[in-house]
Amino acid sequence: MAKIEPTVATPPSPQDVPVIAQPNVASLVPVQDAPAPAAPAAEPRGLDQLSRIEEKTARIEEKFARYEAVLTRAEASLERSAHKVDAAAGTMDFASIRDEVSALRSRVDATPRAATLFTTAIITAVLTVVLTVLVLKFGVPGVMPKLLP
């Protein structure tokens, strides 16, 4: 069955509407009203569209309810985890923290200080200059000829 999409009908233009003249009230003869026909049955296509729209709405509402339930469970789980973290933070073992801080302090004390770093930098600079002069004076066989006499 082909899917029927809802459409919006455009109103007829004023030129297309036929003009009906008003009859003279004196010439009217009272006529007994015929029994009014039952209300016209709604268009089946319109009812079909309406039922599809209602079904889609129901599916969307169900999906929203599922998402809401999932988010509620996630929120509850997050709240439980936060309470556990708070409880764990309150009962921390301060002795183990003291041991970790002292171990970290000993590692920091074992790192080289400024004098050691400056000495290493000076030795590296001197060796670099000496090696550069040697390469320029004697060259590198197969790579670079000697450049200094």
C-alpha cells in the first residue's frame, strides 16, 4: 500500500467562486424541510493518515519513556558512586598518604640539581665545538671533504 502524505489544500481564488444572487423574500414559499442526511462520513484517507500519526506519536512517547527510564537509572547510579567516593574519601588512611609523600620527596631529591645540569651543558657545548672543528679540519671520508687547512 502506498504511503499517503498529508497535504494542505489551497483555498479557491475569489474569481473561481460563483456568485449567487439573493432571492426576494416575498417570493419564497415555505417548504417543509426534508430530513437532513446523516453527517457525511469522514474521508477514509484522512482517517488513515490520522491513525498513522497517532501510531507514530505513541511510538515517540514510548521511546521518550524508555530514554527517561535509562537516564533515571544512570542518575541513580552516578549518585551511588558519588556517595561511595565521599565515603572512601572520609575513611582514607593518612599513614599511607604520608608514606607516598615521603617516597615522592626522595625521588625529587634524587633528581640532579642546577649545578649538575650546568656542568653537563658546558661539557656538551665544549665537546660539540671540538668535534665540529675536527670534522671541518679533517673531513668525513665519503661524506664531506676537509674544509679547514
